[in-house]
Amino acid sequence: MWTLIRPDALAVLRDQKARRVLGRYFDVFQGKKPAHFLIAKTLSTHYEEDDSLEDLWLLHDALLKSFTSLKKRIDDERIPLHASSQPKQSFLDLKLELANRLLANCHLCIRVCGVNRVNGELGWCRSDTNFPVSSIFVHTGEEPELVPSGTIFTIGCNLRCIYCQNWAISQRIETGKTYTPGMMANAVEKLRKKGCRNLNMVGGDPTPWLPQWLETLKHVTSNLATVWNSNAYYSKESAKLLAGFADIYLLDFKYGNNACAERLSSAPTYWETCTRNHLYAKIHGELIIRVLVLPDHNQCCTQPILQWIAKNLGSETRLNLMDQYRPEWRAAEAPELRRRLTRKEFKVAVQFARDVGLTNIIT
């Protein structure tokens, strides 16, 4: 049925520009290569519960190099896709151990609240250790290469975008249903059986739930590409944990400067955080960038963003330039956001993307 709704999701299989930058992802959902988390499960390691955090990070950095080498050998078909049985302790287990330690002094996002979520303390995102879910479904409204997408909306976010279209989820107006990682793994397996190309972790934002997602994928055996669908406002520690776990980084790039980010999303140091995480994603996975064009923000935001992408990530970067802004939640607090985007404004944004040399654009 989805092929009738989204014929472009079939056509994209022949899109050479998309395949050049997302080639491994295409191979994963077509069963030719294993997802990152499956490789991470086969990479053996050893650590003790009383090892220091510093020692665990040093071990993680060394294993990331081993992971990169192992993935290359698998991709080059020098060894079988699943040559090893799952070890007693794996690279994925180490990531989970580190993520759980971050919960006790929360460093998952760049705010570094430092609260002990294990003991029920709540930081900026108001998340503890429960795993609240708004919806689980086969999504046919995403980028063509992602459709059909096994999408799971978790509740909560580490931003306060005053125009958020999912504000009931991001700002916890909706309470949702609490899942255990085991329950979530069963839901993920069902999405794969329904023909989904990927697991699309979204919200809100998935960052507060990175430990729960890592534990979920410990229980998943199906070969399913992982999509980290995020606002990119996460910490260096989370970026390192995502390396060797996320296959596709589906990252927002919201603002071209910190002033707009603080005024509209309460996001200090946004530019430095966002650019760093996009660069890291380019190294450790494959990248799709979403840029939502905001009314009256072409010069201050859209143009600097597109210029930075072209210069630092390359002309073939997969870019979804989005025109669907609509005033939601508290958008009236910003005078320029009280209206929808005009057709002229969006044309200006598209033309600038072309002018700076970006060639792999979804509009």
C-alpha cells in the first residue's frame, strides 16, 4: 500500500545521488550488510563494574577503532556478516554501561544538568529512567529513502522550541505509555516484520532515552538500520556513544546563530554543539540533514546553515529543505513566527542552496 502513497520511496532506489551518500544504509535495509548495532554486538571486550569512568572511555575509544576496522572488513566481504557469536561482554554492552553511568550524573545533552536520574531527579528535560512512548507506527511521511519507516515517538525533549509542532509530546503534556527495553525490542521486531526499512528513534527527541535505546537494541536480532532522528543538541559523550550504533543520523539544523537559538529554543551554545555533532555524524555514519525554513529567518539562519553545510560537509550532503512551518504552541511570542512561510521565502532558500553548490536536495 505504501508504494501507492509514496512512489518516490521506490524511485529513490535508483537515485544515484542518494545512493552515493547513503549507500551503506541502502545495503542494510536490503539485507546486504549488517546494521551497526549488530556488528557492535559481536565485538568482544572486558570491563569490571568498578572500573573508573575514565578507563571505560579509554576502552570505548580503542574499541571504536576496532569497530571501524571490523565494519570495513565485513563491508569488503572479507569476512561473513555474522562471523562471531555474541560475546559475554560486547562493544554494545560497554556503550550501555557508559550510558547508564551518565544517567547518575546526567550528561546526555549539552546542558549537562548533572542530576541523578536513577534516583528520580529531574533536569531540564524532566526525564527519569522510565521509557515513555507516545506512538509506534509505520511512517510513510518521511524522506523517500526512509519510507516505510518504523517510527517510535518517545516523550520529552531537551529543547523548548516555542513553535514546536509536536509540543504535546516534547513538553510532556502527553504522558504516553511506559515501555521496558524488552517490550520495546518486541515492538521493533514487529516493525521489521511489517517491512520497515529502519528503526526511526524520534520524539520529542531521543537523546534523553539513549540508555534505553541501547538496551533495547541488545534484545533485537533482526537486521534493521537505526535512524537517530534528533535535534543534534546532545553532548560529546552521547556523540561518542552513537558512533557504532546509529546507521543514519537524521539531524535538524535549526539556527545559523546562537542568538536565534536562545530566543526561540532556549538553546545556548547551539551553533557550536550542532556543527560539532554534524561533523561527527559525517565521520561515523551516514547523514541526512533537515532544515526547516522559518519566516524572516533566511538571512540570519537558513543562509548561514546552508553555507556551512556546503563548506564543511560537501556539496552532495543529503538535505531536506522543509517549507511546512506553521505557527504552533507559543509561536505568537515571536512576532515573525505568527504567520506561515511564504512561497517567495522558500524559493529564496532553495535558490541559495543551489548557489552555494548543494546538489542533493529534497524539497
